[in-house]
Amino acid sequence: MPRSTRAQFPDAFRWGVSTSALQIEGASDIEGRRPSVWDTFAAEPGRIRNGDTPAVACDHYHHLDEDLDLVKALGVGAYRFSVSWPRILPRGTGAVNEAGLAFYDRLVDGLLERGVEPWLTLYHWDLPQPLEDAGGWPRRETALAFSDFADVVSRRLGDRVKRWITHNEPWCSTIKGYYEGEFAPGKRDLAAAMQATHHVLLSHGLALPVLRSNVVGGQCGIALSLHPIHTATDSEADRLAATRHDGLRNRWFLDPLHGRGYPEDVLRELGPAAPTIAEGDLATIAGKTDFLGINYYFREIIADDPEGGPMRSRVVETGASDVTGFGWEVYPEGLTELLLRVTRDYHPGPIAITENGATYPDEMAADGKIHDERRAIYIHRHIDALRDAMNGGVDLAGYFVWSLLDNFEWAEGYSKRFGLVHVDFATQERTMKDSGRWFADFLRP
Ligand code: IFM
């Protein structure tokens, strides 16, 4: 059974919950907001399970105070949210939508009034559609547009928001969006995807000095989705495949951010699909950050597969019986392993777990409650893993549960619930789950 307690973590450690704009806000076509790539993608038949769309989601835009009260009720010290680029700059660049900025003013002020520290993510995948129409992330100008977006948002909120995350999970917005086609904009072009990874990382680097100049005392980082990579067998072929797979999954992002450029072995595998890199880009990408965000969900077990995509690798079923509603193996020891590895190989400074959580097929019981004990145990076991990493010398800054609310889970629509708070999407009624109550108890000093 999990054993860790809050008292085992330093006072400065931030406990929080995470959300993202597109997944909760709704209000997709009011007060000046225009479509993002995900609005367009969701409107295409067959893209999202059950034809769901993010148009209403949790209608957080109109339930702001109620949702901030829930954050407060959990007793967390920090709330991580993202800013909707198409709400602020409906065309992606140029004219600023004052109503959009005013919404985030209210959000930030509401958090501060409740004694909760805002952690702001600039980009959680909702690229304004006009920028995609012009070429999207494979086009270099999108990185410049991002830096202008960072400027607009940080000028307005930088007096109150001190934690800034440039991007959430670049692997998903680029590889899943431009190569695997499962995420917006739904393309299947490896070279475009790799160019997109470069421009997303470049945009991170371009935004850093902008944030530094607009935010006095600001702390800036990026949130990566990382995975421990294990080999299916001891064979030489599987071992090499696991190294290649790790190259694209993890090192492709970690290496350039830490001043090493892109991994040579991955560049070799990519061949003509490798991105074009302009002079100075790598130095820009390696700009100094103040913390690294890591989103952790599962490990991957890898076998050699000559037909297995650019890294000639295949993810093998773990055979685990303890899996979440996504079929993801519950593997908390992977979090400890990952944190020790990143610390040993990259010395990134403080690390915050910016996402960790689980979807389960929650049902409301006859007593009107959601008895999701498995989610509470999942979280507690991962906190144990954090404590082990800390005892192993990892510098940890915080832990954020994904997610505050059940929400729009991308290609899975509303079929996957990750919240500590249940949302009835027909009535917008919120109900604290048992896991939320457990987390609040865990955090109570
Ligand atoms: O819901 C997502 C989130 O937007 C990014 N990280 C993973 C979560 C669960 O799939």
C-alpha cells in the first residue's frame, strides 16, 4: 500500500492540479474567439470518438468561479492552466482580442484571491486555424508568431503570473499531429512532423527572452511527455531498437534543450526527413530555463520491427493486469526511474511533474458519489515514486494531478475521464470524486 505523506516533502514543494484551455473552456465561438486546429479537426467526421467536439466541453468559461472554488477546496497550492491562443489572437497574429485577455485576468486574479499560485502554459495544442492554413508548425513563421503570442500574454499577466511553461508535450502536437495523424491537424508526413518538432522547440527558445523581459522574477520551463523505455528481450536487435525509440521519444527533445543538439543516431535514421536547422537555432533552443516539466503516464517496452515507423521499433504489450481505462500500464516505479535518469543524464535543475493521472470508467453510485478508489491509489503510488526519486537525489519542485475536471480527451472525446471532479456534460454539474476528497485529505497539514 502507498505510504508517503505530505510531510515528507519540502514546504516549498508545489502540489497542484492541471487543465488545458481547449479541454475545458468551451465558449469556442463567443467574445471574439476563433477556431483552433482542434475545432476544425473535431468537425471532420470520424476524427473524434462519438463525433464529440470541444465546443462546450466543461463550459469552464462560464463556470470560472465555481471551478476555482473546487481548486481551493482541494487545498492545492498551485493550478496549471493553458491560455487559448485563438482566444487572444483570433487570427494567430495581429489584432488582440481584449475579451480573451480579460478572461485570463479574471482567472489569474481568482486564483490569487484564493491563495493559489498560477502556473501558465502558453501552448497546449490549440494552434489558431489561420496559422495552420498558412503552413502550421512545419513553417518557420509559426515559431515567430508564437513568440509574439508569448509577448502579448506575458505583458498582460506577467505582473501576477510567475511560472511560465512554453509548450505542453511537443511530441504529441508534432508527431501525433503531423506524422501519426491521430491529433490535429491530422497529417501523415514524417518530414513535416520533424520540421514541426524543430519549430516548436525553436519557438520555446525564442519565447524565453521575451518572458524574461516581461516577467520580473519569472520562472520559465517547458513540459515534456517522457517515458522509460525498456527492451522486450535481451536480443541485440531489441536493444538497438529500444535505443532508437528512446531517441525519438525522449532524447530528441531533451538533448537540444540541454545544449547537445539533436541526437546523431536519430538524425541518421531520419535521413531526408531530418529537419532543416538554421544557424543559431540550436543555441536559441538551449536557452536557460528555470525548471523542467515532466508529464508521466507509462513506460514503453520495445521490440525491433523493420516495418515499425521511422525508428524501426514496435511497442509491445506489457501483459500487465493493472492498467487504466486507456490500457496504460500502472507503473509508478517508472517515474522514479525516469527522474533518476533525466537528472543523471541532463542535470536539468528542479523538475516539476506537470501531469500525472489516470482515466477510469467512473460511474456515479446510487449515493450520488463517485467511488474511484483506484484513482486515489494510482496517485498515491506515484507520489511514493516521487519520494523515492527525491531520496535518490532528484531536485523536485512540484506535482500536478491531471486533471482537475473530467474533460475533452482529444481524439477520445468525452469517453475518457481523468478528473478529480466529475463533470456531467449534459448539465455541467460538478461532483467531487472520492479521489478528490482523498487528495484534499492527503494535502491537509
Ligand atoms: O489529456 C491529456 C493532456 O492534454 C496531455 N497529457 C496527457 C493527458 C491524458 O491523455
